Amino acid sequence: MPCKLGTRKSIDASRQRSLDRQAILERLAADPRLGPWLPVATSEAKPFKLQPVEPSTLGFVPFEGPLPFRFGMAPSQVQSLAGAVPRRDLSWNLEGLNDHFSNLRVGYTLDLAVDEYSAWPDADLTVTFEGEAILGPAAKTDPLAAFWRVDPDPREEVGFVIFRSLGVAVSGYHDNDPSQRAISFGARGRWDEHFANAKPIDLSGYERKQRA
């Protein structure tokens, strides 16, 4: 039975996506900056357990990074500093690369430069901002309130609160959804397109609740 037109187009698009993915992986594989990575699960093997990055405390400085990790680093530089080997995959849109540690996700452009770091509350990793612990076991300050005090003009898009002047996107706090709580720290310009399409959000009531 011949394929319907819509089905055939879907098959062709999926095939082209696979070809594009393979071409990207082959190009990147020859780059010495890539460093090693853990294989993903296959039908024959279980995935290796994710490893944590060694620095247990990171100090976030806008547009520099959650130090000592910095924006612009290559994968091999991140791995050297992390003291661990990540699991790796391409982003859903094939426009970037992700390295996954047990307590940190690192996003790269296809030029192999870090443009995003993401962390979450239960990752056993402390993140500080302006001298206050905002994430992890030592956290005493709510991250959303801490960012809002510095940048009082955030916007919301698809569950994320974006602080453009800090290069930060926060999820799961403003809508009290613990399962979605995370902070993504972006390089300059990382959130500009999202911010332009987002709507203003007033966090004054949220900040007052945190102080109560």
C-alpha cells in the first residue's frame, strides 16, 4: 500500500534529520576540543552512571559564569575543571550540544563554546550569587527573590522567568512546582530572543512572601 502524502513527508523529514544529526556528529568527532564522554544506553548495555562535577560550590557572576566554570569554555576545558566525564547529546533542534553531569548540565554552541549552565536544588551543588547561597544544601536565599532584587524587570515565557540583565532563566519557583525547579545561567545574548517574546511578570508579591 503506498504511503499517504503526509506520512511520506514525515518519513522524509525524519530521515533528513537523522542525516543532519549524523553529519554534525561526524564533524564534531574530529575536534580535539570535544574530549571524551560516556556512551548512552543501547539495547545491549545499560547507561553509565552520571558523574558529578568536583567543585562543590559555584559562584555565579552574570555573563562570566558560575565560577570557576566560565562561558566560552570548550568541552575539554569544562571536563578538566569538573574532574568528570559527561554523557553527551545534541540538542533537540540540532543547534547545540549538551553535556550531562549528575549535578550540572552544560550547553554548547556547535562551535564548542559554552553558552549555558543549568543546575537544580537537589543536585548536591551549592550556587552563590552576590555572596548568598541560592541553590543547593547551603541555600538560605530564594533565587527568584535574589535575582528580582537586582533586576526588577523580569519576563515570563513557557514557565521560565527570564532576568535578561543577569542572563538567567528560572523555572519552578514562581508557580510553586518543585519538580521543575532549576536555574539556567546564560552567556550574553542567550535569552534575548526568548525575552523579546515573553510577557512581563510582577514578582513583588512573591518576594514579600519570601521575606515573611
